[in-house]
Amino acid sequence: MNERNTTMHNTLQRTVQVEGRAVPTDSEGYLQHLDDWSEAFARALARQEELTLTPEHWEVIRFLRQYYHEHGVQAQVRVMIKHFTQAWGPQRGSNHHLHDLFPRGGPQKQGNRLAGLLRTKGEH
């Protein structure tokens, strides 16, 4: 029974090792505390998720963080598509391309995790 309780607890919270420090996240990798975000956190989480961060990824991550800072909410995918279609053109700014960049949940889930933002409303 103790082993089961430990297993259940581990599904509710985990950590990401960032420069020798255990940073607490929920079971999907969303930060428990927004102030724990750093570029080193994003790189460490990306490694765990087997994602190699490119300059395009960093541009999306920075956009998500800036949008959250300015609006107090996460950017919806349609907002990302509009922004990146203007910035990169219709093919690279498309929903399909953004989901190719972030294959584990798309830009709204995986992008927000890497940007150190909270789960969006309604996410389970």
C-alpha cells in the first residue's frame, strides 16, 4: 500500500533538474511556481520531452511569455497563428507548422509548459 501511495503521489507532482536544482512541476511538466522559469528550465524540460529547441521554438516561447505578461492569460492558438503568420508567412505560421514544432500537445500545451506558464483553463 505504501508503494501505491508513493506512485500515486509521483503522478501528481514531479521535478525537472535545472542546474543542480529540483524545480517542482505537476505531472505533465507545468511549473508549480511561475517564478521558477528560466531558459535553463525550458532546455531541461525540452530534453525530458525529447525536443531539440531551435530558434523558432525560442521565438514561440518568448512570444508566449510576452503575451502572458501583457495580457495576464495564455495566448490562444488562433492568436499564435495570426502572430506567426504575420511574422513568418502563411506556411510557417500555420496551425500545422506550430503543431509540428511542438509535437507533444501543440503550442498551447507543450509551448506553454516550456514557456513556464500554467495549464490553460479546461485542461485535464
